[in-house]
Amino acid sequence: MEEQMLRGALKKLEDRGQLLKCNREVDPKFELGAVLKHFNNEQPILFNKIKNHSMPVIGAMFGNRDLYYEMLGATRKDRIFKMMNAIANPKPTKLLSKGPVMENIISRNIDLTKMFPVPTFHGGDSSSYITAGIVALKDPETGQRHISVRRLQINGGNEMSILVASPLAKEQFAFMEAQNKPLEVAIILGYDYHLLLASQISAATYGVDKYEVDSALRGEALALVKCQSIDLEVPAYAEIVLEGIMPPHKRVAEGPFGELMGYYGERAMHPIVQVKTVMHRHHPIFQTSFPCREEHLANGLIREIELYSILKNLVDVKDVNVTVSGGCRFHTFISIHKRFEGDGKTAIIGALASSKDVKHVVVVDEDVDIYRHDEIEWAIATRFQASKDMVVVEGALGSGLEPSHIQRGVTDKVGIDATKPLGEAGKGFTRAIIPEYEEIDIHKYFPELNG
Ligand SMILES: Cc1cc2nc3c(=O)[nH]c(=O)nc-3n(C[C@H](O)[C@H](O)[C@H](O)COP(=O)(O)O)c2cc1C
């Protein structure tokens, strides 16, 4: 068995020549984030020398779509079916009595900023933030395990503020709080592509054990160990686990924080996590995700499954792209094989109904590459007439992560049907192509060109 979690993923990245190593000292305050941003957060970078810390940091592992598929052992074509299959057929996990994450166990004098090189990303951020932490907890009523990424603001000592947006985790905390009891949580750092993707499935939609979805996705049982001080299980091969509690009736100001769409989320009162025990491997690697960009690709990949399955019932959908620049939620590009006039509009209805977050939809024919903005623009420029091909829905509910929605409390939705007409009318839309263009090997003509 290849080692699971971060070390396994790093080895794969290294073997493929896809891991960049930075051996120059970087400051976790702003400088580290600036280097990640330079590569558009698409280039995994291992920072070996961090100012005032001995622990290395890995960042931008999850920002590149094609790399993500590759690391899952999937392709653009089959990734949706692989993910659907894992959600529909979860597989058991494996509980070990010991695992590498237990190599060091610390229960005293926990000072998170001294122990870990936690980055600060933007000038207006309230503090340093753990941006990549997968928070594990158990539903106190059903015992169902739950994992999801939540940002954690470092408050000093062993305390962090936690931002929980989805209803399920909120309800679990509220349930315990009503009984004046804490909710136990474990924060997992140093994981891989499979676990992050599994964490992004909505528990409310699927009701599955996300650890078991991970097992199905990776094709082998996810190895877990028990926490030391709380009743939770965590990946045995993770780098770092912070065990703690969310105490009832405690709130601390969280934010501002430069988030999803590159704006600052405002300061508000949020629950806290008190860390009781830290487990980590020997020579642990701290994991971070650049906010505003990298962080939500995995979330968008899950949204694509949901969008695709809705559209499949309506039209002959070929592929869907919930775009990165649209925050992996606001914009969807859809390619269809048009069978009937009206398919384009039907796809728009389906896409807008798939999630309240979807704001703008563009539907194109299958000859348009939905991963290229120039191709989408070309289709809109040449196959779209606003008076008949545009759908506008005024004043619908949108996303609380989108500033123009926040300002009005409602959002306008727009669908653009940029498909060509069928039959005789469609003949004028045949693309001019060069036969065998795809096969041309440009190096034959210019041997001096690299790559
Ligand atoms: C890197 C990253 C950071 C995220 N940060 C947060 C966050 O701070 N708060 C939050 O509620 N969701 C955050 N999310 C989204 C949740 O993790 C995601 O919606 C959740 O796992 C869905 O599952 P659930 O509905 O079962 O909770 C983040 C996702 C990623 C990938």
C-alpha cells in the first residue's frame, strides 16, 4: 500500500516532477502567500525554510484542475462518474491501533503560533489563519462522522475562532450547546486529494460517512486511528491533528479575512476551538491553502457532479465547468449535444435550479471547449442573440459570499443560450477547421522550442 495522505501525495507529485521546492527562507506573514499567488495557486510548493520555524509548509496543492484529476487517478472524461460512484458506494475504513500521526503527542503548554508556521495572507486579515484544516466531528445524536474544511483564526495560546457556514455542523454544535456541553472536534492537516474531495460532499444532501466515501475514492480502506483526548477518529497518516473542543456559549470576534472572491469577509462573533492535545508525525509538514483561489476547487468539483446529474435528466449534457474565476460556484459553463430546439434554455433552467449559488450560466454546443474562456466568448459573440437567447430572473436568492448579493439581499440570475440553431438554420455555424491540426508536432518545425 502506498502511504496515504500528504506523504503519499508528495511522493507522487515529486515522481511526476510537479512539486516545486523553495529552499530560500520565507516569512509566513504575506511572503509565503505572495509566492503561492505568483503561480496563481496552481503550483504545489514545499517551503523548506520558514522564518522563525523549523517546520516546512506545503501550499497550493489543490488549485490545479487537471493535476487534481491526475492525483485522483481520474480524467476529465471519467471524473464525474468516479466521484458519483464513490458517493453511491462508500467503502469501509480501517481502524489501526497506532499510526504515524501518533509519533508525537503533546498535551501541555500548547501555543499554536509557536508550534506551527501559520501564514497570514492579506494585509487586512485579523490574524494568522489555518486555512486548510479539515475539521472532524461526530453527530452527537446519531454518531455519524463528519468532516469539512473550516477556516480557523488563531486567537493566541491554544485558542482559535472557527467559521462554520453549513447547517449540519452548526446544528451539531447548537445541539450540544443547548445541553451546556462542548462539541469535540479534531483538525486534520497534511492530507491528500482524496480526503479533501470527500470532505466537500454535502452531508445534508447525501447523508454519507465522508471517510467511507474517501475509501471508495482511493480504492483502499482509509486508515484511521483514535484521538487521544476525544472520541473521534482521524487519518493515521496525517501530518498533524489538533484535538479540541468547541465550548458552549463562547463567541470571539473573527475576521476580517480576505476570502473566496478576493474581498474581506466582515468581522463577526463566532464559536471557538480550544486545543487540548496535539498529535503529529516526526518532522511534520504544515499544510496551507491560499484563500480566495485555491481553496474552493475541490468544492466546485463536487458541485459539478450535482449539476451534471440534474442536467443529465433534462438534456444530452456533455460536460460542465463550474469555473474557478466564478468562485467555483457562481458561474457554470455547460456543453450539450443539442437534440431539440429548447435544449439550451432547458439546460439554463436546470443549472439555475441546481444551487442557489449559481448566478450566470452559459450553454454551448459540444464543439466549444468549456475550459477556455476565449472559446466561450467566441460562442457568445457568434451564436447568441440577447432578445431571444437570454434568460433573466430578477431578485432570486443568491450567495452570502458574493458582495453584490450581500448589498441587495437578492441576486439577478442570467442564462445565456449560445447554442446554434438546429437544421437548415444551423448550417451557417459550421466551424472552419484545418484537417489534422490536432496532430501537428510543432517541435518538428522548431526543434529549439522547449516543452
Ligand atoms: C479550503 C477550503 C476552505 C473552506 N473554508 C470554509 C469555512 O471557513 N467555513 C465553512 O463553513 N466552509 C468552508 N469551506 C467549505 C466547506 O468545507 C464545505 O462546504 C463543506 O465541507 C461541505 O460539507 P457540509 O455541508 O457537509 O458541511 C471550505 C472549503 C475549502 C475547500
